[in-house]
Amino acid sequence: MGALSLPLAGCSLGKVAPAPKELDLGLPPTTEPVSWQFKAIALPAFNQAKQLGFEDVIWRLGVDGPPNRYATYRWSAPPARLVRERLFEQLSLHGAVLTETINADMPQLRVTLMQFEQIYASDGASNEALVTLQAVLVRDGQVLGQFLGTERELARANSAPAGAVALRSATDRLIGRLMQWLSNKLN
């Protein structure tokens, strides 16, 4: 009797929630011909806002609203890692990219991902992606320059997948602006 009741007890526990669906930034954008080169640059791991160190897909109601997360979606990796991989791919087209500086003459790009979230209008009728990052270019202990940029992209629907597509577009534009800034600093 005891052996029979054990399997039946498991059936009364209810349904198990499905695993959250994973989102990512998709394929990198098609690139234009490389017009500038550098020998090497170091790109260490990003710093990030506290809530961006996890796989949570963050949304807010209004820019000043508290951060929330989707229960049924998550990123395939923390946003800081996804954006760093995207930037690493773009930088690699222009020269060698290392994770750390190997000599004092090698420039290092230190990046902080400050915002990477979906912002809903206060009435919930629309939403946009918001991505902000800061980059500091350093060589031999000297700051060569600082970049601070934000990009926004309207989402086509009020959903996490539509927000992910908008975040990809905003991220790619912001990385494009950062690459343009770097081309002026490294040439």
C-alpha cells in the first residue's frame, strides 16, 4: 500500500511551470567594409548596474518606475555579457581584442552598461527599449577619452520578445556610435 501511495502523491502536487523562454540579441548586424584598424585593444568584462548582472528581462512602467522582471522570459546570458560579446565582435573586425592589457602602450576600453531595459508608457499602450553605456579609453594609466551614450527604440508590440528586438536595434546603434568615437580616438 505504501509503495502505491507514493507515486500517486506526486500527481497531486499540480503542474510544474514551464521554464522561462530565453531571449538573446540575435545575429550581429551586417558590417560595412573596415575603414580603420588598430593593433590591439583590451576589453575587460563590463561593469553593470546591479540588476543587469542577472538573466532577468527588465521592464519598467515609466522611466522612473521601479524595475520589474518578466516571469516567463529571461536572457540567455546577463545583458552585460551579451552587449560585451556584440562589441567584441565589432572590435575584432578592426584589430586584435584581448581581455586584459599585456603592456602599458595597449589601450584598454572599460565599459559600464548602465541601462538595458524595456520602458512602458504610463498608460501601458506602448514601450521602448532603452540602452545606456559609458566607455572610458585608457592607456598607460591615462584617460584618453570618455563616451557616454543612450539609444532608444520603439517596440512593435507590448511583449518581451518585441522588447528584445528593440533592445537589439538600440544596442547595435549604440555600438555603432561607440565604434565611430573609438575610430577618432585610436587613429
